[in-house]
Amino acid sequence: MMLPTLASTLLFSLSLLAPVMGGVVTQKSESNSCPVRYGFLLPRAFDVMDVFAPLDILQALSRQTHLELAMLGRTREPVSTAPVSAAMNRFNSSFFPTIVPTHTYDDDPPLDVLIVPGGAAARSPDLGPELVYIRRVFPKLQYLITICTGAGIAAQSGVLDGHRATTNKAAWSTITPMGPNVKWVSPARWVEDGKVWTSSGVTAGLDLTFAFVRAKYENGTAIAEAVAGTMEHVMDMDWRDDKGFGAKYHVPVQN
Ligand SMILES: *[C@@H]1O[C@H](CO)[C@@H](O)[C@H](O)[C@H]1NC(C)=O
Ligand SMILES: *[C@@H]1O[C@H](CO)[C@@H](O)[C@H](O)[C@H]1NC(C)=O
């Protein structure tokens, strides 16, 4: 009587596990190639959607595979999205949330991917600690991702030099001079250049992140389609299709 009971218990346990295991993402053929440890840079006056649009997709991905998140600030004090200068807040609005970092740049947690958002932050004259941190962490990363004018922050750190990259088309003339040695690409919704992935303006961060999930995770295409479906977002599958924003903002066709 013992053996059949054990066997049926085992079968029952396996059948319970099966649906869970079916949804588990296995690593791609090269071991440890799927990025696991993500960090978001939080400079003062970062754009909210540059951070939380990619984060929302990756959080959904984290229900299919193990991921770890670090929110990185200069200190563990809350980081505000408020611009530093009063001139950039003409109506004295108090409409700026704060995000509490989990790590500081000095903690330097091990990361596979660093995501750099833009916003008013990209035009801040006080980015010293962010630029030092990006330069220090870049060689250790599998991937650096920039969203919108976050490319301007990464460009100022020098790590985009020699890379193909793009940025927000409405901000093209102010951001691209921050990286005179970057091969700026337009038209582009996003650009992949080896370990460097860069997106165009704000919502292009959704399309970049979906493309990244499709490319870098086992079953990534199915997961991206499922997540995009629940978000009711139509994924842009063509990195060159910038929805006409290059032409709208008179960005020269280049690279
Ligand atoms: C692939 O992803 C889809 C959507 O999340 C899921 O339904 C399916 O079970 C996954 N397949 C495997 C083999 O992981
Ligand atoms: C700006 O608003 C704050 C309250 O949010 C108020 O204390 C301050 O006096 C205002 N400054 C100006 C210049 O109106």
C-alpha cells in the first residue's frame, strides 16, 4: 500500500508544479546570459514615465523569471522629480512626487543592466555624482539602457562615445551636442548597439523595453506579447519607425 500512495502523492505534487514550471523562463543557451539584476538611476528631476514605463514591463517579466531591482540615488533620501532651478517651475507648482532609493551610487550593487532616465534632469548643471557612477559601473554591465533624454546624461559621462544612439526628437538640438563623439541615429524609435540600447522620447521606452524582453529572454516574444496585451499597448516592432517625430522636429536623417 505504501508504494502506490507515495507514487500518487508524487504525481499529484508534480501536477501541481507543472503549470508553474511551464511558465518559468529558462536561461538562454549561454549560461547566465539573461539579465537578472536591474538598476534605475534616479537623478533629481528625472521623468516619471522614463522610469516607470520600463519598470512596469520588467515587473511583469519578474513574475515569469527571477529579477532583482535596485533604485539608485546619491543618498537614500527621497529623490524629487522637481526641477532644481525655480526658472524651470515658473508657476511654483507642487506637483512633484519623490522616490526612495534602495541603494546609493557608493553602494555600487552588482548590476547586469543600468537604466538611465531623462527629463529635466538631462539639462541639470549638477550631474557630477551621476556621471562618475555611470563611468564606474559601465564596464561591469551587460547592458546600459537610456530612455528619452537619458541619452544626454549617458553621453555626458562619455560612455556613449563611438556608439550608435538616439534620443528624444523634440530635444535633439539640445541633447546631441552633449555627445559630440556619439553616432546619433535618426529616424529611430530605439537603437540597439551591442551593450548600449537607447530610446527616443518617453513612450519609446515602452517599445525599447519590449524589444529588449523579446531579444534577451527565453520565450521573450510570448511574454512581451502577453504583457503588451494586458497593458493594451501596440508594440512597435520596427526600431526605425519613429512615428514621424524626426520629421516633425526637423531632425536630420543620419546614421
Ligand atoms: C511563454 O509565455 C507565455 C506568456 O507569458 C506563457 O503563457 C507560456 O506558458 C510560456 N511558455 C513557456 C514554455 O514558458
Ligand atoms: C511657492 O509655493 C510654496 C507652497 O507650495 C509657498 O510656500 C511659497 O511661498 C511659494 N513661492 C512663491 C515665490 O510664490
